[in-house]
Amino acid sequence: GQVGNIRHKDGFSPPTLIVKGKLGHPEAIQVKDFQFLEQAIADNGGKASTKVCIPSPTMVHFRGGRASIDVSAYPDLDVFFDDLARVYQEELDSLYKAGCRFVQLDDTNLAYLCDPDMRKAAEQERNEDLSTLPRKYAELINKAIEKRPADMKIGIHLCRGNYRSKWFASGGYEPVAEVLFKELNVDAYFLEYDDARSGDFSPLRHLPEHKVVVLGVMSSKKNTLDDKEEIIKRLHEAAKITPKGLDQLCVSHQCGFSSTAEGNELTEEEQWAKVRLSVEIAKQVWGEDISK
């Protein structure tokens, strides 16, 4: 099960990207992975839609801040953000031309901005202005995805850490909720809600009617099955807050079973049992046809 959290004091620090020169997109990054998965599905007679998960553009900035971006390459951070967005525009174009129609941005940083300790570190150690940073990140993401075709859907997953069943951050979504839901131009949100670290459902009141939230009320961190009735109860609680109730909600685990090469502390069979339970819950809540 959940075995605690990882902080810098435990001797573990995630790597920080450093930008030493101008950003560019000389070739597609994820297209070969997408094509491999498409072929694997076809070879096994599957008909599933393929989702490509890529890091959010905020990942290039948050952990190191201004200090991680060479001043000689980018004396003006606005130019850096413009170039970064352009790289994403070109990558999304490459994926679309390859046949991809669903991309998920994995973003730990908007979630980290909900954690009091991480907010303090961003202010005191990296001199970030937290009154403007969430909006700056929303503007960056919006620019990165603004040229996507209408039939390419974009989701964003907010993650507080998922390393060998451990987590990094805690805190409800309220500090970023209004910007997250009202200003970020994505189609779907994949939100962690598997335990008290994520806070209550009240931030969902900001959700516009045309967007969807995938509630991660199930846990990929622990090796035991979630309580089915409790999960269903929580879905109905969230539905009381969203404008269109259950029609705007989906169910999932809070994060992947193997966000890193090490994976979480559970077996493959325990994983598949969890997947089967999630399908069972979805059918009970939304009906037998969950393909929509």
C-alpha cells in the first residue's frame, strides 16, 4: 500500500532540466512511440483509441526557474516561453499527421503549487511570484496547444508524485482551481482524488459545462482493491458540484501503475484486478455502454 512520501530530506531529488541554448524541434519526439502502440493494438485485434502522454511544457521551467535557463540563450523569459510553446505546436502537428487524436499533458507543477511547502520553496528559493505563476503557466500551455486541429483532444493530468507507491506533494486544488478550470483551454482534466492529500471536491465548482473531469478516486499506489461502494459514493458526491453532474465525470486511478521505470509496489495481476474493478464501477454508474 501507500508507504509514505519522498522529500528532498530523504536524499532523493528529481532531476532538473537546464536550458543551455535555443529551443527547437528538429524531429518528431513521440511519433515512433505512438506508431508502435498503434501497431501493437492492431496486431492483437484491438480497437482501442490511443492516447499519447507527454510532459507539460511547465516541466521545463518550474523545478529550476530562471536559474535553469541560460541568460545568454534567453535574456528575456517571454522569448523562452514563446520558443517552448512553438516546440509543442510542432510536436502536436507531427502527432496529428501520424493519426493521433488524443494527447495528455502530464503536469506535476500546477499540483505542486497546491502544496504549502512547495509554494514556499518556489517563492523563497526561486523568487517566483505565485500570484501570477499559475496564470503564466496557463498562458504557456494555451499557446502550446492553440494550433491543434479541432478533432485533436487535449487532456491534462495533475500529479503530486507517483514513484514506487510514494508521493511528493499534498494539498487541495483551490490555489489554482479558477485558473485551471476557467483559463486553461484543455478538453479534459485527469485529477488525483484517491486520498485526503487532494482535498475535497469543492474546486470542481469552477468547471465549465463544456469540459470533463476524470476523477482519480481509485489508487494505483496501493496493492489492495478500493472499496467499490465508497468509490461510487464519492463519484455521486462530486456530481453534486459539477454543472452537469455525472455527465461531466469519468472514473480512473489517480495516476499510472508505472509512472517511472521502477513501477509501483504491486504485481501485474493486482494491477489488472484494479483495472477490472474500474470498468465494473463505470458500468454500474454510467451504464453498460461506457465507450462514449
